Amino acid sequence: MKKIQAIRGMNDILPEGSPTWQFLESRFSAVVKRFGYREIRFPILEQTQLFKRSIGEVTDIVEKEMYSFDDRNGDNLSLRPEGTAGCVRAADQHGLLYHQQQRLWYQGPMFRHERPQRGRYRQFHQFGVEAFGMSGPDIDAELIQISATVWQELGLLEFVKLELNNIGSAHDRCAYGRALTAFLEAHESELDADARRRMHSNPMRVLDSKSAAVQSVLADAPALSDFVSQDSCDRFEVLEQILQSVGINYVIKPNLVRGLDYYNNCVFEWTTEQLGAQSAVCGGGRYDGLAEQLGGRPTAAAGFAMGVERLVLMLETLERVPESYRRPVDAYVLTNGEGLFSLALRLAEEIRALCPGRGIVTHCGGGKYNSQIKRAFSAGARFAVVLETAGEDSPVSAKIRNLAGAGETSSAELSTIPAEVARLLEA
């Protein structure tokens, strides 16, 4: 019988890899909590119309990449390809938006049917941060500051670069879209099939083309900045001043438009040279019209999302995960003699009580002393606690063996073992 394998592009995270994820998740959640953001959780399955309305029907995500199907009631549903639309839907449905300010964060899996490659999968994971009810550039600056703080906490700040652009209002982009379409029509013979398909339905996405030939044509295209209103330019200038005042470096990237239709005014990406062609590790911006687009009241909104798999690759490549996350076992309690297992269980629990957050393992499965100590070494424990007795009526002795050093062994009173292990682990 043929073994059942995981679906292509949907990967298992094995115990050897999970410490990097745990480190990343702990740092991210700690940062957003320090900024006063609260966690929100929403389903991975939504009505397909939610994403068509928000992301745009003529984007690659909606046209090619969503996992969509009809359920038994005939409703068309989709696995979420990104988090912002679901977050806005949940916040609006539960009355969190009208005349309120909300700072929210989430994490979890997203799904897109695209070609799997290094750092890009069909089930992938994101951290997301969304802020509602604040219309000024101050919240844009705070979101960028949060992302910069995450890089700092992960030890990645020197390896990423912030790129900014001002894409204006929906009205600005509509006027620009008409001018860009006219330009592209005049150069249609020089465009690839993808650009020709997009130049009428979503011309701004042509700006993000990976084709060198298309980019050569775009060198003479109308500039988006010439169509952006003065009001949008003024608020973008304030954002730049704030970023400069808090020491966050950035570059202006005129062709940065983001791949989702709901953005307006400020958009940004953090990119890296550590991952080859897949350079973006975080992206976001303002999306003031999205709540109304989904049937709610007009709501000022901004946010960003980080790709977890790409950050995991960076952390592992640059060896930024602390050793404490990679060591699941700190102390290993074993026995050398008969009738000692119950005592070993109680002793291990006493050590855990004094050492919260540490991995304390009690040996199970029997075996002689040498086989047990091999298990302790293979578990990566720093110390082995050995309980010994010469026989059923003999007294129990205890000793602590240093497995990470030169193998020193010290004897101790049974009652002092938990405190001594706690002291050694903190040393």
C-alpha cells in the first residue's frame, strides 16, 4: 500500500526546526504587546467574496492562487490567502471599529496555490498587525517602528532595508491608471503577456513586473508621483520627518505598489539580500477604504504582515537563534537501582517547580545506568541527576553529573538536589 505523503507545498515542522519558530513567535508577540496591541483570532475559512472584494478580482491571488470550493450548502468558500481582510471582517462584525481605536495583532497559516520554492509555500504563515480608527501619519510611523523593533529583537536589523512609497488616494490612482494604460497601449508590442493582460484590468501591477524588458519600457512611463494629491504628499512628508527623528532609515521606491488593491497613501516593504530573489520579508501600508468596501462604515486603517517562513530561513542562515531555544532538556533524572522511579518522578517535579521554563525529563523505559546516561547525552541535557541504591532496604543516594562540561560528578543530600540543580542551571 502506498504511503500517504503531505500535500506539495504544505510542510511539516519537525522538532529540530520548531525552536526557531518558537524563538520568532516569542519575540514577535513580546514586541507587539509592549506597544499595546491585543491578539485577535479569526477563521482560516471565509466566504470567497470577502477576498474578491478586498484583494481585487483581477489580482493573481484571486485569479490563480486561492483555494476555493463550494461546500454542501452551495456556499463558495476560500482558505484565507492573507490576514487583513479577515481581520477587518471580524472587527467590523463584532463592533470593534465604529468611533473606536483598535490595535490588533494575529498570527497563523495562510494558503495560496503557487509554485513552491525556497521560502514560499502553499501553506505559509504570517504575523500581522492592524490599527484602526487613526487617520494620521503618526500611526503609520508607529507600525514601521514596531517592525523595526522586531528586527532589532531578532538580531536582523542590519540585514533588512525599509522601502517606502506614496501611492496616493483611490482617486489619484484612478487618474494615474488611465495615463499608465494609455502609455502601455502605445508600447504593447514591447510588453510580455502578463503585462498586456494587466494593462487594462490592473495597470499599476505592471509596475511590479519582474521582466527586465517590461521594466525597460516603464523607464519612460508616467510617474505616479505626478498624480498624487498635495494632501497625500503633505502627510507623506510628515511621515518621513517622524521616521528621521526616531532614526529609522529608509529609501523611496517609486515603483512599490504592493500586490493588493486595497492600499492607499503610504505603502512600505522591508527587504533583504539574504534570501535571493524572494527579498521581501514584511509589507504593509494604509487601507482606509477597506472596511467600507466590505460593507462597513468608513474606517481609517493601516497594518503590515511578516512572512514567517522567510524569517525562519534568515534566522537559521545567520544563526540568530539562542542556544536556550535549541536545548529542550536541561536536566535528566535517572535511576540506578530498583524501586526508584516514583522517587525520581517526585524529584523531577520539585526541580520543575524551582525552574519554570526549563526542560526536566524523567527517564522512562527502564534500562541499565549506561543506557540511561546515553539517553541523557542524546537529549542534550546539561546535567544528569542520578538516584542510586544498593538494594530495596538500602538508603538512596543522589549525585549530579555535568554532561556539558568535563563530566564532573558531585554528591548531594536528596533534599538539596532541586535547589542545587536550579543554581547550576542559572549559573
